[in-house]
Amino acid sequence: MRVLVTGHQGYLGTVMVPELAAAGHEVTGLDCGYFADCVLGDAPAAPPTLDVDLRDVTEAQLAGFDAVVHLAALSNDPLGALAPQITYDINHHASVRLARLAKAAGVRRFLYASTCSVYGAAGDGLVTEDAPLRPLTPYAESKVRVEDDAAALADSGFSPVFLRNATAFGFSPRLRADIVLNNLVGYAVLTGEVRVLSDGTPWRPLVHAQDIARAFATCLEAPIEAIHCRAYNVGSEVNNLTVAQIAQSVVDAVPASTLVITGENGADPRSYRVDFSYARKELGYEASWSIPDGAAELYREYLARGLTSEAFFQRFTRLAHLKSLQAAGTIDGELRRIRTGV
């Protein structure tokens, strides 16, 4: 199958591409390169690449693909709060435009990377895909809007599927340090403290980047009529933990580290536990990585690849890195690349 992966130079895309290639798919990437150089350790092999802003994709560029795996987004709640209109422009409007163009180009499958954060403040009960969606941030709201608008495009020739990923964790050569487990392990390695800024009580579902990649590979192989216009939570019930419990897993993984719950940011309203049984029943898919295993992997990789404070707090933190690109004149106020010598 010919597969286009948008955002292939991001944290998840860098894990996704080799997973899909190993499954026998012919993979092409599409990315504007914000995070292409944000690599810890050896640079990953690059697939054939379309160097284009998501907002500028053309129908002709999508012709000939059997499937689009759409990962590209401004994936950060603080960034969404800082620039909500740009978040909606890229995450919502450009994503729906991509879906329309893919349909017009004859692409049959459209796999969309949504998020479990669409459930917002869902309380202590397990939420299924049928639960009310209560997004609390521009990032989560944009995901809900894309699900609605892409579902409206579905017909016999165009099958979207919405993979609502739990919060990702785990090592990727293009690291993200601003997601909870990756952040806590990195902070512990660099400072000796596992620092929690909330009160530690919110529930979070987590899933390893490799498990997310396997979920997408599973949906590419599934009969198209079985997954047509369906939503699937991606993760595992065993990884539904409070932030304090996640932090304790880090203390257990990083020798001589200590837990500090400051509570300085107060209670986080984003709290939800998720039911992942639909994917098990309908797709035969089950996530395999536990949070303790992920914490141990991150500790090992951070040490082996020489993680530094500068890289952790700047290069691998989305908001800080985009601000540095703006300061360097690489991207403008709309987060578009400034092309020189053209």
C-alpha cells in the first residue's frame, strides 16, 4: 500500500515510518521541517519526502496514495493557548482541507491522529468512544472539529478512521520532552527530582509511541468496511494512572531520584480514565508497553545518548523550540517557514 505520513519528522512520525515500512508499505513523508533537526543520538533514516506546509498541500501531491496517515499538528496545549487561532488554522482547517483533497485525489483510507483529551474532565469512570466529548483546550477542541468534519466526508470511496491516542510516552529519535512521562524522567535524570507541578491527582491514560504506530499499522491492514468512520481509543487500561502514580514509576526507574509534588499549578481540570476495549474486540489490537517499562527505557536512552539540559528544555520542548525558530528568522508569526534564496 502507498501511504503518505504527514508530520513524519515529528515525535510520533519518526517511530511510525519504520513501523509501516516494516509492514511492507511504501511510505512517503510530508513535513515542513519544524523538528527535523530535533534529534537525540543518531539521525533516523529519511523516507521520500514532500517538503510542504500542511496548509499548502495540493490535490496533485496526494494523487496515487492508497492511504493518508495524518499526524501533523501543533501538538501542545501551552502552544495552543498561546496561539489558538494558528492552532485552529493548522490543526482544524488545514486538516479538514487535507481530508477533502485526499478524497478528491482518490485516497481510500484517511487515518487521523486524534486524542483521548477530547474527553476533558470526565471524572473517575472509564470513558468509551461513545462518551460525551468535553474538550478543554484549543488543541483538544481542534481534534473534535476535525473528527466531525472528516466524518461528514465519509462515503463508499473515502473511509476516515479516528485514533484517539492516549498521552504518548517513550523514546523516539526525535524526542519530545514536554509530555508527562518523558518530562518527568528527563527532569529526574538532569536534576535528581521528579517534579510534579499539579497536585498529582488528575487521571491520565498513557500509551507508548511504538504502540501508537502499531495501532495505525493495524488499521491500515483491517478490512475497510470494518473500520469505516469509526473512532478507537488507543492505549491500555493498566496505563490509566494519576499523575502522582506516574511520577512514582519514575522514582522507581531513576536511581536516587526523589518525588516532589509542588502543587504550584493547582488542580488540573483535565482528568479522565479511558476504556480501550473496542480496539481489542474489533481489531485484535492491544497496547503492550507499561509505564514502568517506558520509564526504564527513557532512563536508559537518556543516559546512553547524552541528554543535556539545553536540549531537554529548549530543543525538545515544542513551545521553546518554535520560539527559537521565530527568533532566528526561520519561521514567521504564522509559523510559516521563511524561504531564502528563492
